[in-house]
Amino acid sequence: MKQKFFFYWILGLIISACSNAPETDHIENTSFLPSWNEGHSKSAIMDFVQRVSDPNHPDFIPKSDRIACFDNDGTLWAEQPLYFQLIFALDYIKKEAPNHPEWKDNELINQLLNGETEKVLSGGEKSILEIIMISHAGKTTEEFTQSVNDWLAHANHPKYNKPFTKMVYQPMLELLDYLRENDFTVFIVSGGGVDFVRTWAEEVYGIPSYQIVGSSLKVVYDMDSNGNPVLKKEANINFIDDGAGKPVGIHQHIGKKPIFSVGNSDGDYQMLEYTKKGPGKGFAMLIHHDDAAREYAYDSTSAIGKLVQGLKAAEGNQWVIVSMQNDWKTIFPF
Amino acid sequence: MKQKFFFYWILGLIISACSNAPETDHIENTSFLPSWNEGHSKSAIMDFVQRVSDPNHPDFIPKSDRIACFDNDGTLWAEQPLYFQLIFALDYIKKEAPNHPEWKDNELINQLLNGETEKVLSGGEKSILEIIMISHAGKTTEEFTQSVNDWLAHANHPKYNKPFTKMVYQPMLELLDYLRENDFTVFIVSGGGVDFVRTWAEEVYGIPSYQIVGSSLKVVYDMDSNGNPVLKKEANINFIDDGAGKPVGIHQHIGKKPIFSVGNSDGDYQMLEYTKKGPGKGFAMLIHHDDAAREYAYDSTSAIGKLVQGLKAAEGNQWVIVSMQNDWKTIFPF
């Protein structure tokens, strides 16, 4: 009798040791998203995730369709005073200028080297793309990755004096984990360069290279001087993953409509619209940078991360607006 | 004492029940790849997979870098007497012809409707693309998926009289499973249309939509008549995932060099070269259709799946050539 009891006790151990994440924990708010203050944003996230993950709920969505898309700049990591990829490109151009006498007559490069960043940005997307192409094109994909890694190892954010890979938002890291624990597949859908983001996103966010959608230059297949295959970046745009380009990039790369999308600027408008509008269940959220004390406060007048249309339409669209000031206990992991 | 023995016995049960794929089983060939005959091809596959999966082996590769790429037509499923996507397009054009009087003057469509397939194929890639565009463009991505599903539900292969989704190679299904059991991430890298393959690949191969790279038409973001977001296929090529386009597609989509690639035609040459040549460990394999009795026998003279360059260079390239006749116990699951 005693032995039989012992057997069942051990059997219980086996079962509990082998089972995955216990389903019953889902409603204990305090153990989830710890850097989020209790309130509408956190409740809305958890309510949605619990509904679509519960096989007995009418809103249930199978695991394979639980696709979540996150913008990167200003959503997962900071983007002020300038997109970090642009800071990388500027540092690269400054360093390489002595080896490129032909750059002397380039007005844009001269503005850059003179620190006239506002003038450069006033040229809009065209100027940004020109800087990207000057600093990225002609390299093999491996050389490019190496140059990003070299930069990341030494460069620091001008305000916080921390490596750029530390400038990620702690509440968003927790949100990525929370979604993955509930069997979502998480993608980055960035206006930034896909190869730039891939360099560090696996280590920083745990997101593999093939779950990153972004802007890109064309690449061509070639052989290096040793006769080994390489891919070379050309000075030609392949794809711009911004605005109405985001749903396009999502379709071409992921092939499924997301059910959960988060952005922070008007460049994310169509991605959120695509996720939330129409038949089906979708969740759309905007991060509002309203915390001048702990980060930056900006929206309508900012050259980087401009947000007007999204805020105006958020209520009618039933999008969740996250106030960094009110909804987040901490901003950065440091 | 007896109870102590019993406790350790149960403890052993717990450990074995909770551990993942037991490492020690790797060398028992009979339990792996059961539809593969013992021989060079099977040994080469298993030897490679075991080396890169063994943390104590000098050739060990971390899980996140175990990227495997498979061509689809002629590699994972059959491609004769015609790429199945072309049969879909032909059936669609035949069905829709009465509603499109403007097609009457199109020479290519007339050849198709008259069953002059060889004439059509003699037009090469240009003609194939024209057929694809006629049958695919103008649809929303959802309408396209629906039309493929409708076709798959009724169409049968002309020789085997089976649904096309049953025309997959049993040994390759086992290879996909074997790689996944060893923590490879498996991608399809197809010359065929990515949206066509996505329609059925998750169900048939267990490969999710975002692990499929393929050719594509451009899509644009738009609103339907109800004001809901849609993506519309345009009559413009976005990307041709064939030949030197395969390493390009792999880079843009996956962002990592594969360590394991399988193809069956000269359109796969550069993908295999990219995988195997140069520094690093790579495994490249060609499926040779040499089994006229059970499937088809073709290589150098075939309009579909032509294989000349690959066979010629295989030995020098250290690529494995799979003989369907000698290496495979069965061809199809039925």
C-alpha cells in the first residue's frame, strides 16, 4: 500500500516535470510584464493575449497564426537624437573620409562632416538613403556585418553614455518574452536596414535573422579573390520597409497577416491598420514618447519618429496608446 | 533497500522521459531515414548531421546557425510532366478563358488552350512568367490563396491520379524531420512562386509560411470595396528565385549562409555552391531523377529540371548525388 502511494507520488513528479508552462498562471498580473504599471495598456495586452491563447475562448487563434510584428527604432530601442544606423553611417563616413578624396565635392558629406545634421535631415528620405548607400554599398555582406560589430563595440549613446545595444526598452523586452511564452512568433518589421538590425537582434532580443523584415539594398552573388562565394551590396535600393511598404514587406517575408503589431511613428500607420482593421481579431499599439525626464518627449514636430496621423486616429481605430511616462515603471534595463 | 532500488529505477524513468532526443541513438541507422537504403548518400547525411550537432566534435555548429535550404520542384515534390504551378495556371486560364475575350489574340494563350505545351515551354522563362502573370496578377493575396486551394481540392496528377499534395517524396519528408530533430531550421528556397508554395507547405511539410523563399510578383497595399486592407498582386516581377538569385534570396530572407542545401537542377547550382564552397562546413546534395520505373528519368535534355552543370561538377565540388533508383526504398507516401 505504502509502495503504491509512493508510485503515484513519483508518477505525479514525472508528469509535472515533463509538462510545459502551466496554463493556470495566466491571470496573475503581478508575475507578468513586471516593468509595466497596472492600467489600461497592460490590461489590454494581457486580455488580448489570454483570449487568443485560450482554446475554449471564441477568439482563440492557433499558435501558427499568432504572428506579432514590432517596429524597431523608437519601439524596441531608442531613436534619438538620430536613428542609430545613421550615427553608425556618420561615424563610418568621418573615419573613411581621408581615404575618399572624391567625397570632397559631395555637399551632403560636407554637411555631415561639419556637423550640420539638421540640414542633412531636411533633405528627407533621399538624403538618408544617400548616406546609407555611401556607407554600406560595395561591401560584401560579411564585411558589412564586421563593420557594424566593430562600431557597436566602441560607440556609445551621446546622452546616456551606454553602448547602443543597451538602449532597448525593458518593458518591451518583457513584452517579447510574454508573447513568446504564449506561442506567438515575433518579428521585427523595421524601416531600418535589415542587415544592420540582424547584426545584433539575435543577441539583444532573441529574434533570429529570418524573423527580421527591413529595408535593404540590392545584393549580387559574386566570387571573392580566393574564388569563394560572396554577396555584394550594391548602390541600389531593393526595398523600403516603411509606411505602406510595411504591409508589403510583411506579406512578402512572413506571408501571414499579423494579429499583434506595435509601432511608434506614422511610418507604422499602415502596419497597424493592416493588423487591426477588417475581419479577424487584431491588436495594434503605439508607443508614445512623452517622457522628457527619463527619455525624450516628441511626436508632431520631430524630424525622427514623427507621430501625428497615428495619435489622431488611434481612438477611432481602437489602437492602444502607451504612455512611456505613465505606463512604464522603468525605461532601460540599466 | 528494495525501496531505494525502486526509487533509482523511477528516477531513471524521470530522466529518460524528460530528456530530449537521446544522443546515443544517433548511430543506429535503422531507426533514422527508414525509406533510405543504406549506402553513401544516407551515411553522408547522417555523418554530417551528427558531426555538426555534437558539442564535443570540432565541426560542431550552434543550433541557431543550423540552416537547411531545400529546393521544392523536383526536390521535395515531383515536377513532371510540368511544374505543378504551371498546371494550376493552365487550368485557371482554361476555366477563365470564356470570361476574357481579350485573351483571344494572345498567341501564348492560344498555344496553351490548344495543348501545345512544348511550344509554350520553348519560349523559356519569359513565356512561363507571362502565364504566371496572366493567372495570378490582379488578385488580392487572399483571392489567390483561395484559388490555389480550390484547385488543389479537385485536381489530380495526370500519371498517378493522386492530388498534387500527395506527390511529395517520402524520403525527403523523413530528411526534413531528421534535420528538425537535430535542431536545424528548415527553409524552402524555390524557383516557384512563394505564395503558391505557402498555400500548402505548412500542412504538407510542416514548414511555416515565413520559412519559404521563392519567386514573387510585386504586391501593393490597398483597400477593398468595404474599406478593409488588402494586398494586390501586380503584373510586375518582384524577384526571381532561381540560379544566382537563390543565394540572393537566401541572404535577403534568411540572412545567414545555409550549412545544408538540397536541389535537383542547374537552377540550384549557385545555392549548393554558396553552401559548400569556401570557409566553413557545408553539405550540398543533388537529387538525380534516374528512376523511370517508379517516377521519371531525366536530366540533360529535359525542359523541366534540366541537370547538366551540377552532375558534371558534383565530384569536384564534393556534392552528394542521390540516385532515386538506388538510394530510395520508396518514392511517394502512397
